[in-house]
Amino acid sequence: MIRIDKNIFTLMQYSRLIILAGDDFRALGLIVRAWILGETHWLKHKCIPLEYWPAELDLIIEAGFAHRDENGSVYLLGAEDEFKWLTQRSN
């Protein structure tokens, strides 16, 4: 379940992503795709392994919505709070 809070539209990172992506529809699509990947890999990895992160989503990192760890895996900012329900449901 991907939930996009309407407050995302007021974040500086979102404004930056719109500029990087070229328009707000593409920016929102990139965010949704990144969060789907995050949800898919959360229980096993707590991040998105490098091999599953498509280069097209690097704009998410450039905008400040995510960062790479020392192994190149991608951590989405706020993922721990957003995916608590996955951890609780799996127990």
C-alpha cells in the first residue's frame, strides 16, 4: 500500500524533483515507483539493493528524497516510518 501524503507537494525536494524531471506528473510518477520498490524490498533489506534501483530513479536521489549507502543501496527518506506497518504485519 503506497500512501502519498499531500504535504509532499510543499517540500523543497518535490520542487527540485519537478525541475529535474521536467514536469510534476513525471516527478510524482518517479516518487511512486521509488516507494513501490522501497515497499517491495523493505522486509528483507530495509533499503533498495543497487541491482534493483533503475538509473531513471537517480533523480529521486538528486532531489534529496533518498540517499545511497556505502554499498550503493538506496535508502528512501522516511521509509522506516512509512513501512512500519509491513514489519508489524509480518510478525
